[in-house]
Amino acid sequence: MNTESNNPLQPGIMSNGLIQALIDNYRQNHLNAINTNLGIDDAHSIWFDLPKLKSFIAKIEEEAAKVDPSASEEDLGIRFYYATYPKQENWSIMDSHPVPAEYAGKHTLVLIPTLKKADETGELIDYDFNPFQNTDSKPLALNTHSAKGIEQDDDTGLGENNGILVPPKTPLGESF
């Protein structure tokens, strides 16, 4: 099996062998442990349509330009957080973000924009970025978690989560 790493001269290109090895590792270890220990049939993939991803990227670029017009494309990124939907009995927290109730208890991804900024030592760090938070009319480049002690008027954030989980949807079309 060919499991070479990505060629830095061809970003986004991976061998099918490496893709399969990584997915098999997840399914045989993490997914198996989750399903066994929690007694569920957790999701093993999530699908986002391209227009939704492009729209999210455009929103990141638009909002970052409002906050920091000097931010370049290279300063922006997206962090993918592993997350879990609430259990059925706590599903009401999803009222403002409708997803199917059959996703209860399953894991998902939450996509959060990042903005590259220098820390106090000058090292460039990809900080989680929320353009909707600000303090004293000065935009904040960090999400609330990292900005402890700063009062926020509301908890609006820029993030994406609404993809299709498999399962519960059938894995038709999946190659791996």
C-alpha cells in the first residue's frame, strides 16, 4: 500500500492509499471506541456542499476586511473543531440552528475562521477570529474563549456546522 505523505509541491493531492489508511485508523480506533463506549452508531463523515463552503469563505474574507483591511488571504484560515450534538433531551439548544434531531449525540465539525496575528513575542499565530466581537469599538481578533474577562454584548459568532452526517444518512457515494 502506498501511504506517502502529501507532496508540498502539489497541495491537496494525496494518494488513495494514504487516504484509506487514515480513514481506517479512525474507524478502527476512535470510531470503534466511541460506538462501543457510548453505545451509539456515530457518524463517520460529514458532507458540506461547495456553495455553502464558498459562501462561508467569502463571509470570512468580507468580515476580516471590515475589521482589518490589511489582512491578506494568507492571514486567513479555517480551524475545524470536533464537536458533538446534544443528546435528545437537550435538543432545544439547537432551536436557533436547525439540524435534524436524528443527529442527537453524534459528532460533527464546527468551522471557525482564523486570523494570523503576532503574539507578544512576535510569533505569528493563527487565532480563532470572530469579527462580531468588539470591545471599546475596537474589533477583537479572538473568540470569547480566548478573551476571558471581556464582557460581550451577545454571543454571535462566525462559524459553520450545517453539513450532512453519515450515518444517519446512507453512505451512498462514499469511496472510503
